[in-house]
Amino acid sequence: MTPEQIHQKLQDKFGDAILEFGAEALDPFIKIEASHVLEICTFLKNDSGLSFTSLMCLSGMDYGEDANLGVIYNLHSMEKKHKITLTVELPRTEARVHSVESVWRTADWHEREAFDLFGIHFEGHPDLRRILCVEDWEGYPLRKDYVVQEFYHGMRVPYKEDWEDYETLAKNPERGHFVFQFESKVPDLVESMKNGKSAKNKSEDKSNG
Amino acid sequence: MFGNLFKKKRYIFEDESTMVVDLDQSAGRYYEETMSKLEIESYQGDEMVVNMGPQHPSTHGVLRLELVLDGEVVKKVTPHIGYLHRNFEKHAESISYNEVVPYCDRIDYLASMNQDLAYVLAVEKLIGLNELPEKVEYARVITCELNRIASHLVAVGTFGLDVGAFTPFLWAFRDREKILDLLEWLSGARMLYNYIWVGGLARDLPEGWLQKVREFLDYFEPKMVEFNKLLTTNHIFIERTAEIGVMTPEVAVSYGCTGPVLRGSGVKWDLRKDEPFSYYDKFDFDVPVGEGKFGPVGSVLDRYLVRIDEMAESVKIIRQALDGIEPFTAQDVQAAIPKRLRPAAGAEAYVRSETPRGELGFLIRSDGSDVPFRVKSRSPCFSNICMIDDISRGGMIADLVLIIGSLDIVLGCIDR
Amino acid sequence: MVSYFGNIYRALSTIAIGMGQTWKAMFRPAVTLQYPRERWELPVNARGILFMNADDCIGCNKCVRICPVDCIYLDAVKAAPDEDLGKASMGNPIRQHVIRFDIDMFKCCYCSDCTTVCPTECLYMTDEYENGVYSRDNGIYHFSKYSPEEAVALRLREKEEDERKAREKEAKLAAKQKAAEGKGKSAVGA
């Protein structure tokens, strides 16, 4: 079946729930209303003409910092050898959609992943926990407005080279080349060079004093 | 090639039929049924919760399984993953399209070429690059199939190790070493190649490389016969593996299992055949499926045999590709590499290809800039390990080790 | 009873086949190498530790941009107008002092992308692969030919130069503005 026929079939059956049909896209997609996901997916799987037996991929999507979230279902039929993409858009603040775990078991972990990384809640999922991140992680990493948490159980999270820190650098003057990341400190270093003292001695003096 | 080895030594279980766990029903989902079939009432005592992994030699990486055990029988398995999580997808959103390729290598480090090819195919679809020099396509097929053999050798070797056979493991690695040498000569690295680029290859084929591949194939085929004599046709091995971890085709399809795991259940589904990418439609090869020669279809042994047969098919494909590339050896492999990679804004494509572990798909969305807007990788191991609870219920804890081995997981691929 | 002995026979025979294979393998030459004493030959293009030939670097920053893991740190200072730094061995004119070229080999992912974009081919991968060190600091390789003191001096010089230019520009702008204001005033006055 061509994507047009699939769209026509869905249009006849569900009417208003079908919002958009992108026939010219690289992967033809059908945009549906979030509240009808379960019905449409059940129909797609069980209808003898369509029989989408497998869910290739379920991915969360963030359309931008101010835009909606989305879920993309890439469906495929092993018998009929046709494909279609379903997309759903969800409001950013209240991202809820019904789970399709009961239709395709593949969706089980993929939905957990989308929940973990995007914060999309799948209603009716039997076991909606974080899957890749630890359970008490804050925030949803793949959202575009994600800011990484500062500390996790007392451990510093954002990655920082120790030698990017000037204090560490001062203790190891042989790494002098790195100084140029710290523009403001350059005159300091030059001064210490003029005085015939390395930065190391200086720091020792400080600690002694 | 290897099929006739079995004919003489066919061996069917006759007398121990009571021990045959007939797991028709969704492959042993129902613990009570299995227990009654095992003719064991119940073990005296309480349930145990045992933590297996993440540092366990037979979980093939940092996979943690939370087992609920009754004696030695597994009642429930809860996999916990994420110990190797690097969030490749977030990384990919901050680097340009070409720079993602080295990261793709690290998704599944045992089959880097195939990972690269999957990603590169997706980007090529995004930018509408369909025509590539013949040499590039043939070289991609050759390298990918070589890597498939290398990956399957690790799979069958470590599976032998899980059963308790040490020699096959070393023999498999000896042959894999030859492939790694070939690919090192080609790309400079032994495992993480970064060789397949968008629109071409990183380097030209070295002089005499194709001849060396041919020599390797001539060397490899007798070695596989030896390997089969050592492990595949061993009665003790067959008896150990033929009836455990049975997965029915319905379960496999529903859980989205792909690759040898799906084919082991008797479903003839191979993207190289059913949805040919690159030049796979030009080659003549078979798709081996699990036949249940020694027990129910979809057992641990079937998955193993599919891998063994697939290696022979890969050898076939490489031979044809080596013949096919001959007239085009003078072509420039970097001729079609685009100067600037900027797919149209809003373009989105899901492209999948067959890696040794199954279907690897990349969903890429572009916003018209140099960096991808979103890259989602649908990794085969992620879906394959998902159903471990279903097929290991009712089995012994020692069988669980074999089941994990037969699924051939790579934790880098699961956690990404 | 028959099946019992049949089982024993099958087990023994199958072990015998396997043992036969291993027995044959005993008379083959060993494939293992005694590693620290014996080495295998690496191919021409083997990817090992990165090396930069400081005489040829023109500070074009291409390697920094392509690096997927951002392990190359490059700082360059513009040459003074009357300074001639010569040419790289491939003929590219050098217009910058590369005062810092550091590679964090612990971050490097050995993808070899940086060597392919290098226009002067001064950055390449050697066949050294043993870079285990006792301290994490020693994994950072310095390739610049300038000492820290020289580098600081060059950097300060550039800074002064920039400041001077900025001052000049400001002065020019101020003069222009003044002129414009004067014109405007005169226009209003008229």
C-alpha cells in the first residue's frame, strides 16, 4: 500500500483525528491527535489490509526550546512490506500520551527511554521508570533547554579539566602554555617571572604566609 | 557449506522427553506451568533475589540482572541497563554531521563498519545523495561483511565460553585477528575504523588489499569446518543448548527482535534481502533461519547456528563483491564526498540497515544547519535484551547465562 | 539401558572428534606473540599517538574545528607587520606564531580526522601506541616551539598591538563624530 492509501484509510476511519499528511517528506508521515494514539495504532496493527506488525522505532523529539515535544512512531509491516511514520505533538508543559506498549511490546523500553530523556509521560505503561539515567537524576537530558545539574550526591557533574583551573596551574608552572585561557591572570604571571620567581614558589610563599 | 555436517550426526532426544520443557506458550512466561512440566513441585524455602552483574563475566559487559529465584529456577528477570550510558544522541546534537561518525563507531564496537554504514546511509538520504562510485559501494559491502564475520566470531566464540568450551573461543579470536589486521591495513585502526564517510571512504584501498582478502577467505573456510567439528557438532554442546531459551516467532516480532535473534526463531527477515541498501541487491546469498533440527525452533542453539551459517553467506557475498569491484579499482573513492553538509531544514529520515546484531536504524532530523537537530539510534541490542524476562522464566540460572550469550549483546549498543 | 550406553558412546565419540582437532592444532606453529619482546608490524597508515611538526604549522585552526572530542588546544598570535615567518614545507605562508599547540591524548579518540584536514600535513599519527603514563598530566602533549615566557611575551605584544589599534580606531571615530557634530551644528545654525 502506498502512504496515500494508508492515509486515505485512516482518514475514512478516524476523520478529525488525522491532522496532517506529509506526502512529500523523505519518509511520508501522518500527524495524528495525541488523544487517539492507542486507537489508531491498534487499528493499524489489526486491520488485515494494513497489518503493521512491527514498530521499527519510537523516538521522542524536541522541536525547540519554545516549541512542542513530539513522539515519532516508525511503523513497518513485514507481510505487506510497507511503511508509514506517525507523529504526535505534545505540549511542553503537559506531555502526556497513551502508551502503545499493549500493541507492540517493542514500545516498552523505547517509551521508557523517551520518558527518561524527554520527560514524555506514557499513560498506561506498566513500568514507567528511568532506563538509561539513574533514577534520581534531575531534568530530561535531550530537551533543548536542559541544564545539567551541578551536583549529584556530592559529586560534581559538569565536566571540567583540572588543569583548566588556574590554582592547579599555578602549582605546575611547567604547564605554562595553558595560561592563555585565563587572560586576566597573564599580567600576574609575567610579574612573577620578572621577579625571578616561578608561580610555584609564589604559591608556596602564600601558603607559608 | 556447513549444512551437510549435521546430516550424518543427527541426534534426536528420545528418552528424556520428560525433561523437554515445551515452552509453546509465549516461551515460558508462565512459571507455574513450567514447574509442573518439569515435574518439580516447588523448592522448599523462600524466594531469593539475586543480583547478577554489573561486573559479571557472562553478562558480556556491564549489564545488571535482578533475578528472583526459586531454588535454581528463575522466576523473574529485571534487567537494569545504563551503566555505559554516554548519551551519544546529545553529543551528536553539538557536532557536525561528519564528526558523528567516530561516535557511531563506539555504539557497537565489535561491528564499527556496520554502524558507520547505517549512519552514513541516513545522512546520504537526508542530503539526497544517491549516486556513488561503484568502487565505494563495493568496498563498503566488503568491509561490512568482513566486520560481520569478525563480530559473529566473537559471538560464537564467547558463546562457547559461556557453555564452558575454552578452545573454540581462542580459535575464533585467532581468525578474527586476521580480519582485524586486514581492516587495520585499510583504515589504520583495529576496531574503531571511522572509515566510511558520507559520500565515500576515508582512504583508498591499499594496493594488494583485495588479493589479501581473497587469501583470507581461502584460509577462513577450512578453519570454519574445523571450528564446527570442534564445537558446533559436539553432542554435549547440542544437548546442552537445543532446548532452552525458546523464543516463538510471535514473541520475537512483537518485541522487535531483529537479526540472528529473529531469524533463529524461524522468521526469514533480513534487511539485506528484504529492503536492500547499498549494493546488497546485486549479490546472490541465502538467509539462514533457525530450523529446530535438535529441538524446538527458536532455541539458543538455533540462534547460534544462524550465526555460523551467516558467516558462510558473508564469505559468499565477499567473493562476489571482490569480483564486482575489479573493473572499478581505478575510481576515486572521495569523488562524491560533499563539500558542505547542510540538509534542508525540517528534513527527517529514518534509515535502517542490517548489522550483525540486527536492525540498526538512525532517525535524523535537520534544522538546516551544520549540526544535526536530533539523532536517534535504534539499536538492535536494546530491543533484543528487552525480552530476556520472557524467555528465561522457568529456566535454570545456568541457562540464563547461555540465553544472554545467544542474544549476543554489546552493552555499548544497548546504552549508547 | 541401551540408551544409557548409547549416551556414553556418543559423549566419548564426540569428545574424541574434538580432541582430534586440538591434537592436530598442536603441530601447527603458534600464532601468539610474546608481546613486550616481540612486536607485530604495523601498517603504513596505523593510527597511534598524534605528532605535530611545529615548524610547519600555520595555525589555521582546522584540526581544532574538526576534532569530535575537542582534544586539540591551539592559540595563535598574529605576526607583526614587519615580521617574516617564512613558509611551511608545502609552500603555505606562515602568518601566525602558534604559541600553544597542546593535545590531550587521553581525550583523543584516534579518529584521524584532524590529519586529513591539515593543509600542510604537519599533523600526523605516528605508529607509537604505548602511551601509558603514571600521571594524567603527562598525557597532555605540548608541541609549540615557544617557551612559556616567549609565549607570554608574544601574547602581550599582540595585546598591546590590539589595544593600540583599538585606540587609534576610537580616536578616528571620535574625530569623525566630532566633525559630524560640528557639521550638524553648523547646519542647525544655518
